[in-house]
Amino acid sequence: MYQKKFEDMESLTEELIEKLIARGFTSVESLCWLNEEELAEKIDIDQDLAKKIISEAISFVDQKPLSAVDLLAKEEKRQKISTGSELLDELLGGGIYTGEITEISGEFAAGKTQICFHMSINVQLNQEKGGLNGGVYYIDTEGTFSSTRIAQIAQSNGLNPDDFLKNIAVTRTYNSDHLIFLVMNVEKLIKERNIKLFIIDSIASHFRAEYTGNEKLVSRQQAVMKLAETLKQLVGRLDIAIVVTNQVIATIDENIFDKSPHPALGFAWAHRPHQRILLRKGRGQARIARLYDSSRLPDRECIFFITEKGISDKEK
Ligand SMILES: Nc1ncnc2c1ncn2[C@@H]1O[C@H](COP(=O)(O)OP(=O)(O)O)[C@@H](O)[C@H]1O
Ligand SMILES: [Mg+2]
């Protein structure tokens, strides 16, 4: 199929095309997801022109509905990345899927970051070994990223750490604006580095630290929604898996019967992930994962262990 290019668009001059490319836009379709304020700001034009560009981009993109059969074929093409534990993979229907946002939530030391570390190695393996021969982009909002620990997991699984560390790109974020900025401009990096796994560990920390008090709740929810919407568009458009960790909060409302901890960020975020797992601690290094609210799998639980070798079905 002939792909429309920036050059085909009447509303774009050569100068604007250069600016778009410099800002990481790689396709006409990538313009459709913006609103006029965002585009105006990004390439320094007035909003009327931005509106014209976005409408033209939308008119270019194929709007024909897909049949359910085509969609099935598309869904069957989705690929999976192993978590390191067979039971946890099974819980998730075979692993973490591309084309989906998977949320891993849980209390402190529940194993959220350890799963991200192990998957950062696994995604680089070939398909037979549970990977996709792909790279990783890791956004670390809590300052807990550890190359040493990833190297340990690689080494103890008989892999050469350097071969794996070099394919993991990491950014430590300062605040929620920084996080949103990175996510909105991530497409170029994903394509350049053949990234198949995009991790945000964690999505909650900046928002919870910056937006304190009830009066800031509305603006917090707006910021969270913007981030969630951008993630959803990325995962729908690019052939990647997005894994997001989330903190949990205790229920303090005494009218709510279920007092168990639940993921942070409220309704603005809750319906965005395709898969949600909640971790809790068991005895020693045992952890229990519960899958819930999935659109394609039943609610269920499994046990895994955090070991020197990473995420495992065996305690030792
Ligand atoms: N090298 C290691 N060997 C075995 N277990 C480890 C190792 N490093 C961390 N852990 C375990 O991982 C747990 C912390 O998990 P982590 O993923 O960091 O939690 P969080 O859910 O807060 O991100 C701790 O219980 C710790 O014992
Ligand atoms: Mg962590």
C-alpha cells in the first residue's frame, strides 16, 4: 500500500517537515494523535495552522473499519515476552504481550522492579527462549534501576551481562512533566533502537509526590489521563509491549468493604491497562500474583519466587 508522506501534505512546508522530523515525528499518522495546542507548541506555529495540519493528516489516514476476522489475525500476531516464571507467564496467557499495556502493582518490595529487570533481559533473547530480539527503554522514576542487579540475573542464567546491558536505554526522570515529555517523544528512540519493551517504573511516584491535597486532584487526574492516553496510542501503533509498575494505597474509606490495598492514581488510570496484576508478599522470597479485570483472561493467582537468578518458579 502506498504510504502518504509529509511531502504529500499541502499544509506543510519544507521547513515545517524538518521541524517535525527533528521533534521525532516519523509518519503522517503520528500527527493525528496530537491536539492543536500540542502541535503548535512543538513546532512553534500558531494554533490555526496546527489545526489545519492535524485535519489534513487525519483525512490522509485510512479510516476504513477492519473486519473482526482481520482483527483476529492482528491479535494472533501479537507476541509475548517471558517474565522468567512459567507460572506467571501462564497467568498472563503466555507472557507479557506486545500491543498491550501491562500494569504490575504491589506493596514495597513485592517484586515489581525485579520483574522489570528480568524482562529487560528476556526480551532480548530469541523467540524460542521467550524473547523478541528487541531492546528496552526503561524510565526510572524512583531511582531504583540497578545495572548491577541486571548483570547478576544475566550472569546467573549463563548470559554475558555486557551483551544485555548495552541494549537497555535508561532515563531517570525528575518530575511528572519530564516523564510526560519523554513519553510524548519516545517514538523515534523506539524505532531507532528496535525497542520491544518499554518500562515505566513506576508511573505513580511523581504524581503522588507533586500533587498533594484534594485541591490538586483534578489537575493530577488531567496529567495522568494525558500520559495514559499517550501510552495507549503508542502501544496501539507500535509493535511493543508497555509495562508500567504502580504503587498501592490502602483503602481508608470506612464505607468500602474491601480494605485490601489497590493500585494508585484512581479512575484516570484504572481502565487503561489491558492486563493488571497485583503482587503481594508470601513467606520468604515467595510472591503471589493476582490477575484481575482482564478483557481476555479470568481472574486467577499464582506463586513465584524472587531469587538470585531473578524471577523463578523455584525457591532455590
Ligand atoms: N540479588 C537478589 N537476590 C535475591 N533477591 C533479591 C535480590 N535483589 C532483590 N531481591 C529481592 O527483591 C525484593 C524487592 O523487590 P523489588 O522488585 O525491588 O520491589 P518493588 O515491588 O518495591 O519494586 C526484596 O524482597 C529482595 O529481597
Ligand atoms: Mg520498585
